[in-house]
Amino acid sequence: MERPLLEVKDLSTCFFSGDKIVRAVNRVSFEVMKGETFGLVGESGCGKTAVCRSISRLIRPPGKISGGSIRYNGTDLLSLGEEAMRKKRGREISMIFQEPMTALNPVIPIRVQIAETLDPALSRAEKRNRSVELLRMVGIPNPEKRMNEYIHQFSGGMRQRAMIAIALAGRPKLLLADEPTTALDVTIQNQIMQLIGNLKEQLGMSMILVTHDLGVVSQMCDFVAVMYAGHIMEFCGVVTLFASPRHPYTYGLLSSMPQKTLKRLEPISGAPPNLADPPPGCPFAPRCKFKEGRCEEELPALAPLSGEEGAQGRHSVRCHFHEKLSGLEGFLDAGGPSV
């Protein structure tokens, strides 16, 4: 049986704010196979970015990875020293950040920032040629000239393309794409996502895609984890996510999207809990129309479904009463969530 490229088990990451502990990631577990695109979806602040930064070991004080393991190609990344992890980062595991203006250095030319992630054994001429090749590959015109420019001289779409070029410079096996189209207009968003998808296939990479856009998930992902308040609430294949979700929060996300069976959109009322003072039971209970007394007292386990729903053992739900919930079609026909 093929070994996963990435195995995340019971990962916990917290941030310290005065005398309070904010548990941004709470015992999260999942696997990513070679060549697979794995989606992380959920509302802002649910822990998606913290998961990616934990995998790439970019959590800095006042944050801390407080538990679990992250195994990449069989190696536990949390056991590596900083120098060994630096060799992995950028060359085997690379990340596209949300905002290139804050992620890239404004006083260093693009060519230098690309060269920093290339094999140090390459000559200066080889690094230059490789930089031109990368900028051309991501669709930046006149790369011989533009490689000498600074990030503020690029438009929003070109900045994101430059960020992608830098992320791919080391030919990574795992790409972490953290909402790579944030703040771009819709036309440019589509171009960037198509570019990332094409390059992933060309280079044979695996990818973790962080997004709140379920339309992008439907087009690009193989498997999806739905996160809420630092927990994975549901994990399944992308087809199952849209055809047969089994968590009320997943229903809420889907029913807040335009659907042909809906006369109007049904947003999820309320707000996510304070992660410095989370509720004792299921974190979604205060917003859930299906909750019962047990939900407010006991956090449900992320349990695999059996039978057809849990084919290949890759559909799991964190809900005490998921078996009582109808399929998505019946749920939307009934008027969507009233939470």
C-alpha cells in the first residue's frame, strides 16, 4: 500500500495572548497522498493558515506547536533542527502566502529572491537562466527585464505570479497554497488558480489548498477537510462533500452558496466561538439547529463513517447525530439551515 507523502496526526498549535491560550489548531489529523490536492475550507479564523504554517514550521512566538506529529516522506518534521528544516522548506515543501506584498522583501529584486531558493551549487549564470525560465513559466512577460525589478513595480496579479515562481523554484514535492488569490479581482483569480493547477500537474506535486471558496474546491481538490474553531468537523472526497455531507456546519457552508434549489441564500447566523474560551462541548453547538443537550457538554470524536458513505475509510464526521441528518438535497429542499 502506498505511503502518504504527508501524515499529520493530532497536530495542536496555540498562541499566547497575555494569560490566555488561543488554541488555533486542536488535534488535527489528515493525510495527503502523492499527486493529491487536499482542500482546507472554513470561515476566517478557523485554523486553516495555522495548519499550513505548522507544517512548514513557520509558527513563531507568541505561537507554538504544542503537540502531535507531522511526517513528511516518513520523517517527523517536528523532530528536525532549524537548519535541517530550512533545507526542506522551499525545496521540498513550499508555500504560497496570502499577500505577496507582506511575504516578499520590498528592497530586494525578484531575481535575488528566486535565487535564494535554488540549489546553491548552481552557478550565477545557471541561477539567472532558471529565474528567467520560472518567470516565463508563470506567465510574466519580458522576464529578462522584470526579474531585476522590485515587487512594488508589479501589479497584484503579477505579484502573485512572482510569488508562485519563487514557491516553485526548488521544484517542491508539496505545495501549501494559502488562499493564493486573496484581494485579486475575479478574472485574475481564475487565471491564478488555473496556473497553479497546470503547474501542479506538470511538476507532479501534491498540494494543500486553503480557501473559503467552495467553487474552487469543487474544481481543484480530491479530498477536503472542513475546519471550524481549530477542529476538523468533516473530512471526505470532494464529490461526497457536495453530494452527501454529514455535518451541520458543512450544510451551512453549502447552503450559503448560490444553489438552483434555493430561492434565497441562508447564511449561518452567529459567530465562531472565542478560541481563548471555547465552549465545553461541540464548538458549533451554539449555531446548530440540530443540537441536543449532549452537544453542549461533550466534544464528539471525528469518527469514520461505515458502509458506502465511508468508502475507502476516507469520510469522517465530528457530530453526535450525523446519522439523523438527511442528505444535502433533502436538506436544501427543506429550506436550508435555520440556525
